[in-house]
Amino acid sequence: MGIFSIFGKPKGFFSARDNEQIVQAIRIAEKETSGEVRVYVESRNPFVNVMDRASEIFFQLKMDKTDDRNAVLLYIAIKDKELALFADEGIYKMVGAEYWDKEVKNMIAQFSKENISNGIEQCVLHIGQTLKEKFPYNNAADKNELPDEIVFGK
């Protein structure tokens, strides 16, 4: 699981265009895999540890209920300047901690350029490609198990 605590100046939540860009990336990422990707954004993390918060959200959203245990949550607390990737055991075990750390570093590079929505989009698409390789889409059995929309907290 990747973690990051300090990225560039937050601009608040997303414009309609940014929101659509991220949702479209989720749909593209999930198109050829049984895996699921969700993005959760809130203003502040009410917990001390960002991974604890990401874990709580992951389970609240019932992301642990996917058939292949291959869901990934991208958690962001805008004002606290925190982000985390939290992956279910099916995909986490297949790619290992280094993979998640690399994805977080890639997002940080985009965030530091104030490209928050682009950083999220690229991360979602990279994760989608990995899910496609590890959990290819099966037309006969696969379904979209979780909504694609961004979830906004407080």
C-alpha cells in the first residue's frame, strides 16, 4: 500500500471537467479487467494515520466484497495533503508493496506540478493496466461490481 503525506497546494475538489476525466479513467481502467477501482476524496482525514483512514473507507464502501478480491481504493484528503492506495489482498499480493509505492510516487510527481486530476487519472489507468494483466476480463462472468463515480466525503 502506498502512502504520501505532503503534496502541492490543494485547489479544493474537482471541476466538472476534472470529475468527468477521473470517472472516465475509472471506466477505461475497468473495461478489460474484473478488477475495481474507486476514488474517495474528502477535505480532512479525521484519523491520525492515512492508511487507517483508507482502510476504513475501503471496508465502508464494501470493496472487500469483490469476487476476486481485486479492488483498489485511491484515498485523498485534500486539506491534509494526504493520499494512500489501499488494495485488497488478491491484487496486493500479486504485485507487492514496491508497485504501490511507485504508483504513489508517480502521483506525487503530478501533484507537485499541480496536476491533481491528471495524477489521479494516470494512476487509475496504470492500476487498470495491471489489473488487466493479473485479472483479465471474462465476458461470460465479469460485471461491474462497484460504482465508478468519485466518492466525496466531508
